[in-house]
Amino acid sequence: MDIQISHARRIRELAATRPDEVAVRNVSLDGTTTAATWVELDRRSSQLAGALIERGLTVGDRLGIGLRNSPQFVLGVLAAWKVGAVPVPVRWDIPGWELARLREVIDPRVFLGDTDIPWIDATAGLPVPFLPDAVSPQINGICSSGSTGTPKVILTDRPSLYDERTTVPFIAAWNPVPRPQTILVLAPMYHANGLTTLYTLLAGDRLVIMEKFDAARVVDVIEQHRVTTFTATPTMLQRIADLPGIEQRDLSSLVWILQGAAPMPPSLVHRWAKLIGAERIVMAYGMTEGLGSTALRGDEWMAHEGSVGRPFRDTEIRVLDDDGNELPAGEAGLIYLRSRITGSYRYLGDAPPLRKTEDGFSTAGDVGYLDADGWLYVLDRRVDMIVTGGANVFPAEVEAALIEHPEIADVVVIGLRDAQWGRRVHAVIEPADHANPPSSGEVISYAKSRLAPYKVPKTVEFVDAIPRSAATKVNRGALVAARDAAQA
């Protein structure tokens, strides 16, 4: 197939060759499911594209999309590609001041928010316009933020040309995958893991999009629609695995799953290996900027526990010290990646560029090491590292140890200001049983049995729920600032 065709043309091709095939299903908060065929997606995205052109959107403009996972979100992205505009999803649940700041950075020609949903739906009554073949100069943008909270919009600096290489499933590196896949979208589509499923949609795969992650409903949807794959964070996988009776549920349709965002706690890997088989689990490491990636299958992880894999596809890795010198195997430093396929991005806003070598390796600030056989181990983000009493503690390591406690449902480890230690290791814990949580002493004793003494939390705090975003991410900086301010 010619891989240099526009996304708009690819949508038309699928509508012509698979007109009545259901391409996308949307599962709402109450479990109601709606479906759209390829011919419907083509028609509705063209109608919306025409209406957006009437509002002034044109080739090269940015379209802000502040919508939940929904039919309207999907149509917004497809319509942007048909116009030749750049879709930039934005979190729908942020405060007004933060949204205003993000919109200033994105500078969209048109912005679609919740109040625009009736307008989007009303475009169904419009004629289907003729749209000349157009190509977006950047395939999409993704909103992020640095450790300081500075708005950062990452533009994937590739045009919206259909490229089969970006749609090949990770698991295909180990074994063939039946296509089309039925992909369950758990993550919010303002996040890269959710949005990039639209690339695979253009490959002819089918999407089942959940409006919001709900562990119990996830299993229902897998059974009902015979889902073959999904991508999830460790927190999502933990919540699914913790469901009562999960061992008796039918997960047999799953051909493979992809885990990303953070290293998996060992106990969680073993739990999912028992549920679906280690050979069906793929763990990957990368970042939104698309610098490159690593991956390994679950059975490989068993032989290299804690690793995030070896270079995937054309990715190259170096581990360097602060002076740019390459470090020997086993010695921790900054992880640098380079990839010709995916390593093309640029920022909007005032976010500082990533550190880069003269020959094109970049680092997002993650700290880790390579072993003698080239397997990568990620310790944590440098910005999250806690310096306590002169020693370096990586929160991810402490969290991985504590989450295996049967009475702990969720945990975040942060460093709080301390007169004696500079920063003390502090664990924020959501207990599995709120009526009967473990004591602070029990948590600390458990940590002592699994960690070096200087890594053990000195203080423990219990909360009703860890404040996670819809993508299950935590703003550590906000947690630290609130607690430092309270003890000032």
C-alpha cells in the first residue's frame, strides 16, 4: 500500500472498501454503547470539517479539542485531518485559569469544548462538502507540563500522512497478530496512549472507546466485545487485577496487552501473567516526544526482572553522566534515546528544550542503567529523586516495594522538607480497607524488610484516595507543595 497518502484519503478508502463495518464503539459512563461504521465516520467527519472551515479553520491551523472520550472527540480529530489542521487535545477537567493559559500557548484557530457538543451534533444535518485532499503539517499535538507546571504542548512534527510503520502492534516483534484488532481505549484521548489509537484505526483496526476508566466495566467490555488488546498504566492494571472474582472472568479474547507510563511492580506482573499468560504482556518505555522506545515481553521480563526492555525497532540508547560521558554497564546515569522513525517533535510555549547530544540523542531526564546484555532499567525521573541525608532515593523503587503490601491499594512517595534530612521520604497511602488501615509502624516495618534503611519512609500519611488524573498520573509537585506549606 502507498504509505504516502493523506489521512483524509485513507478515511475515504476505508469507507469505500468497508462501508458497513463498525469502526468505533463508544461506551458512556452509564455503560450505553453507540457505534459508527466507516461510511458514517467518513460522512460525519466531512460534515464537521466543512463546518469548521466555515468557522475559519484552514490548513496548518490548530484545532483545540477539550472533550471527553466521545464520538464528538473522534469526529473532531478526523475532521481536523480532513481540513489539514492540527488537532490538539486538551484536558477537559482542568480549572478555567489553567485552560486559559493552555489556550494561549496552543493559540487554536477554533476550540471545541463541552458547550460545542450540540453544535457538533447539529452538523449531521449539513450537506457533505467536497474537500480537497489536505495534509496537516503536524499530525497532532499533546499537552503536557514540566516539573514547574509550565504549559508544554508537544507537536508531533510529522505530517498527517498514513504510515503503516506507526500502526504495527508492539507484539508483532515477537509473533504475528491477527488483524483487524479490537482495541479497547482505556486512557483519556488527550493523552498520547489514547490519541495514537486513532493511527491504528486508520490501519483498519476497530476501537472500543470508554468515556472514563472504570475497572469493573473494563472487564464487562472485554467480555462483551471480545477485545483483543489494550494499553494501560500499572495503576489501571492494579485496579483490574484487584476486582473480586477476576480469576473467573473471561479474558480469553486478549491476544496481548501493552503496559507503559511506569515500571510494573513485580507482584503485578506475576498476577497478570497468571490471568492471561506472560507471553501476552508487553511492557514498553518511551515518552510523548517520541524520542525512541524499549520493550520486552512478559516472559523476557521474568528473566530480567525490573527491566523495561531493549531498544525497540530502530531505537538507540546511551546512558551518560552529567558531562556527556558514556557510562559502563550497571552504572546509573541519564537515559538518552535516538530514533529515526519517531524522534521528531517541537514544543509550543516556554518549555525548555530537552537536553540533546551533538549526534541527536535526547533525554527526558530519566535515570537508569544498561546491564551487560543491553537490557535497560529505569530508576526514576531525576526531577522526582529525593535527596535525603545526602543519599539519593528514587520514589518509584519505594512505591514498588510498598504496593505489594496486601493492605495498600495505592501509594505515592514524595520528599518533604525536613530540618534534619533536607528532605525526608514520605509515603502517601490509600488503604485497601479504609475502615481498617495498617498502622504507620506496620508500613514502615514492611518497608524495612524490603528496602535499604535510607530508602524507608520516615513518615506515613493515609488518604481516602490518591489524587490521580484520568490518565492515572500524579502531580508529585502539587503534593509536595501542599504539605510543605502546611508544615511551614
